[in-house]
Amino acid sequence: MITTKDIIIDPHATLRARAEEVKSPISDEDKAILRGLLEYVIASQDDEKAEKLGLKPGIGLAAPQINVSKRMIAVHIPDEEFPEDTVSYALYNPKIISNSATKCYLAGGEGCLSVDKDIKGYVPRYSKIKVVGYNENDEKVTLTLTDLPAICFQHEIDHLNGVMFYDHINKENPFDVPAEYEKL
């Protein structure tokens, strides 16, 4: 199982490289990596497992963060009130194929398992995106995402392109965002 020790920390070079496409059909080795990414984020949200295994909690993880420069991500955002609305996916070669004109940001800012310092500021993201990718069974998956899931997918797909969340923060005024941006 992937643990916090496997996660590389900024400024590691792999975090700034454009990750390679995963060949289809997906290999058993890549399937295992994809499953491992999702297992990590799910286990990291379970307080008991996280403490036992020493996992830093997260809702998303990309393969470059474990020093594997391949286009693979996992996202797990549980919905306690409506479990059927839980967003839980492990995808390879994900692409954002469309986005809303409207933007949003997290009121508390964003964090990252590969960034071990607190970076303050708002990260502007699209409020709604459409993502296409492939699951471990080589099935095409198309998702329309809003709010936190949309933000998380944008964050993880950025990792595949060598982009860190703080690259989006306004350098002169980190808490400055246009009034029309929705605060989440």
C-alpha cells in the first residue's frame, strides 16, 4: 500500500514534469498503481487507518506525487448525507474537455500532500468541468463535476501537467479574487 513515505515533496523535479500518457490497454503494473492511489485517499480519510498507517489525509492523489510520471489520478470525496453522491474515481489519461465560464475558490485555500508548508491564498478554479478518462477496466468514463469535486479534479490534473496549486495564486495579492467568483 502507498503510504505518506511514498509521497514526494515539492520542489521534487517529478512534480514539475509533464506526465506521460498511459498506454491502453492498461498494464497490470499501472492498474496496481491506479488502485493504490485510490486506496491511499480512501484509507487516509479513515481516522483509525490513517493513524495506524501514518497517513496524511487527502481527497486526491496523482501518480507524479508518488514519483511515477504517468497520467493517473484518484479522487475520493465522500458524501455522508447522500452516500450515492460520493465521488470516488481512479482514472488514467483524464482530460478536462469543457469548463464553465464561472469560477470559484475554496474559502480556506487549497493544500497538497506534496507541499509541506502552509501556502496562503485563493486558487481560482472553474466552477463546473467535464472530464473524460479511463478506469482500470479500460472503460471510458465521462464526468460532469461541480464545486469541490471540480476543484479537486482540476488540482489533480494540474499535477499531470507539472502545475502546483500555488502557481494559480495571485502573487501580488494572494487573497484577491474578482467579486463574481463563488466562494466555497
